[in-house]
Amino acid sequence: MDLFTLLNLDELSLGLSNLQMFPIFETAHYIISVMALREQPGVMEVAHRSPFACWFSSMLFCFGGAILSGLMLAEPPVAPLSNTTTVLLASLIWYLVFYSPQDLLYSCASIVPVRLVLSGMKEVTRTWKVLGGVVQAQKKYENGLLVMIAVGWAKGAGGGLISNFEQLVRGIWKPETNELLRMTYPTKITLIGAVLFALQQNHYLPLKKHHLMLIYTVFIVTNKVRMMLTGSSSSPFAHMESAMYNTFFARPAAYSPLADGGSQCTSEPPQTPDAHCDGAKSSAPPGTGSPSHESRLREKSSTKAQNKDQEDGNQPESDKKKD
């Protein structure tokens, strides 16, 4: 791309694409993932009651993407745990985050500058995980664009996508927290990255792989740092998402199935008395209506009262005496 050559970014993008994630960046990923687990409500109680359940939840946070993507490609879900070195490293970090004396590791990693650096390094690993999932799916399904997107998404955001299963390990069942129902920012940005890398691998996107890696990595790292510094959890795509929803998925209120009465009248008033909509008829309670109807009811009641008085006046004398 000429712009990268002009700005002398071609070598930088190549250097970034050749960067090794293990052990430094993977260590940062494990630290941030286990800290995110520790900050979940009720996790410390689980850590003291059942250390094994806490460890298993930590492994799902650290390797959830690889496990989920393996399941989607019909590969053994335990394959990510076959690397003894990474499992031991993640287990050591789990122990230090939860059980280190005086919470030494957690306290040091919670310092804002340190956590900013660790979070930025974790976002760098997201790029490699998404791209790895897309390439892994392409080897089995060369023209399967949707499969490549799905596997790349699962590998980059698997920890969030399997959060309900992880909660079950800790004895919690909250189906309303399903990531597909209410996507968080990491899940959304990972999906966007999976789409971009899948398009690039299928030559639908006029970008080289290392150029796209640089653009995507810089965006997610700077945006993550911005969100942490400002304390904002809103997605930078919120306005675009709202516009797309209102354009393609929102239904007009006049045709909403949740409207009262099940139907709506037209905005123009009816021309004749018979032009009322059925919803208005069904919604009116019995015994109510127009003023003319109420006057007819009053006339009927007064007629009944007069008839009763006449009957009392024509009662025989013998009956009156008995009374």
C-alpha cells in the first residue's frame, strides 16, 4: 500500500506481524484474564471454598477461545491444554493472583499505569488469536467465509462467548447474561476483526495482511487505553449501531404487536359511524358508549320506575289491608 510506504510504516507492520506472543504477551493475557475473573461477584468465596473450581474457571478465561474454536472445527477441546508450558504458566499466575501473600501480584497489577500496559498487551494478542482462527478455518474450509468469521470470532472472544458455562462451574446460572443477547465491547470488536481478516484472506479487501494487522492492533489498543483512562464502557460504534437498528430492524409503533388492543386505528378520523376500527370496539368496556347510548339507558330506567308505580296503584284493597 503506497500510504504505508510513504509514512515508513511498512517495516513497522512487518515487524509487528513477526512478533512472538509467548511468553511476554501471553503472560499479560493470563494476568488480565485471571484478574477479570477475580473481580466477578462471589469469586473470592468460590476460591476459598473450592480452589479447583476457581482454577478451572481461570483456565476457561485464559483458553476459552482456543477451546471454543476447536469445538467448532471438530477438534479435541482439550488440545489447548496439551501445551504443558502454557498451562503451568497460567496456573502459576492464577495462584499468585488469588493466593499470593498480601495480594502482592493483584495489587501491583491493579496500579493504573501497569494495568494500562498489560491491557494493551492483551489487546495485541487478540489480533493474533482472531487471525489464527481465520487461518485455521481456511485450511479446512477454503471458501467458507462465514465459517472463517465464526471461528476467528470464537478464538478471539471465546472467554466471553462461553461465560455461561464458566459461571456454571462456579455454581451460577444466569442465562440473561448470554453474550449473544447483550454483546460487550470486546465481543463486538472481535467480530469486526474476524470479518476484516476473513475478507482479507479471501482477497475481498485490498490490504496486505501485515498492514491490516497494524491498523487493527493500533485501533483496539488505543481505544482500550482511552476507555480505561476515561472510565467509559460505551462502544465507539454506538451511534452507528443505533442508526443501523433504527433503519433495518425497528418497527413503526403503529404496527407494533405490543400495541394496546392488538391493532391501531388510522390517524384520520372515520367518515361514517360504521368506520370504527375493531380494536376500538373491543377495547371499550361493556355498558359504556356515546352520550346518546347513555340517554337511552336513562329513559329505560325511568320507564321501568313509572310502570312499577302504576302496578302499586292498581293493587287490590284486600292486599293493601293485608299489608
